Amino acid sequence: MFEASLDLLLILFAAAFVAGFVDSIAGGAGLITIPVMLIAGIPPLQTLGTNKLQGIFGAASATISYARGGRVDPRTQWPMALLAFGGGALGAALATVISGDILLAVLPFLLAGIGLYFALRSGLDDTDRQQRLAVPVFAGLVVPAIGFYDGLFGPGTGSFFMIAFVTLGGLGMLKATARTKMLNLSSNLGAFAVFLAGGAILWKIGLVMGVGQFLGAQTGSRLAMKRGAKIIRPLLAVSSLAMATKVFLDEQNPVYQWLMM
């Protein structure tokens, strides 16, 4: 069993706070917390499971904050949330039996595309625009697919939900951000249930980081509600491009390995 010292717990708490702050606005908490946990010496499977536990706190914190601010009504999101939960659980179950090499190879290009879209596309603000998919189609296809990805792999899930709500759902930046959090919470819960059944949770580390995530998400979501698209758009663009770079330079990435040959 992995044991963490007080100094290490403080470092993990600080990393989780930063991750919660960024994730509540633009997504991408896992690209901060997972490397820190691995560097700390936590085994990979326990890192993934424990990351889902602490991520639940951040997503729940942001959901509560946006709901209290009147930016979203969670009661209207429960059908999508159930689909995200199921997708997350199925993805996590499949993650135990298949290789993630293909996703790891494609992911940097998807994230870079999202970053460039939000950086360069004009007219992206807090104003709603034309909806391209009917709600039942969006809920039945897009939401469980992204939830499945969250359970199977994870990095950038919030960014994928964001671009789906903006480009397909026709929502403004702030409204899209608010709706993203409950769905991310649900897919986290679905994946967490699978990891919990497999005994891959370090409870002390997960709860300490969870407190950090909760506080960071409170701070980030309040800033997002105050500044709207002015803070969401640039942070989302920078976060997506940073995640793309991080994943691409991962030594386990097949494309990186091919280029280094």
C-alpha cells in the first residue's frame, strides 16, 4: 500500500487546487493531477482510480457554484447526466482490457484543434447561437460518447464537452461551461464506480486532493461567472494547446515514439 508523507500530501493538495481552478473554467484537471501523482510514485492504476475520486470533488464544487449563481439548473440535466454516467462506467470497464495507444496518438491533434478553434474563431462570446443538433440527439449520442471517452482515457473531457455545447448545442461560452460540469461529474462518478470495485482507490490521498479540487473549483467558477467569455475563451485555448503538447510529448505516445526513431 502506498503511503504519503505530510509534505507530499501538501504538494498534492496544491496541485489539486490549481487543477480544480483551471478545470472549473476550461477543463483539463487530469493533465495536472495525473503527472504529479505518477511523479510522486503512486502506481498507475491507483493513480487513475484516485484521480477520479478527487476529480468528483472539483466537478461537484463547480456544479454547485454555477447552480447557486443561477447559470444552470441541475434538475434539467439529470437525463444527460445519467447517460454520461453510463458512458463513463462503460469506458472505464473497457480501459481494463484494451490498449489506449490509438487514443493517445490522436488526442493531441484533437486538443490542438479545440485550442485553435477557440483562439481564432471570431464571435465566440456569452451569446447563444444557432443550435445544430436537437436536444434528444445531442443527449443520446454526444453526451454518452464523451462520457465513454472520460472513462476510457480522460484528458480533455471538459474541453470536449465545451466544444460540443458551443458548436452543436449553440450555447454561449459561460452557459456551456456551466452545463459541462454536471456531465463531467457524472462521467467521473461512472468511472469511479468501476475503479472502486477494482480496489484502485487511495482514500487518504484522494480525499486530501478532493478538498484542494473543491476549493480551486469554487475560486475558478466564481471568476468565470464574473468575467464570462473574457476569461473562459483564452484559458480554454491555452489549456487545450498545453494539454495537446503534454500528451504529444508523452514518451508512451506512438506518434512521439515514431518521430524519435
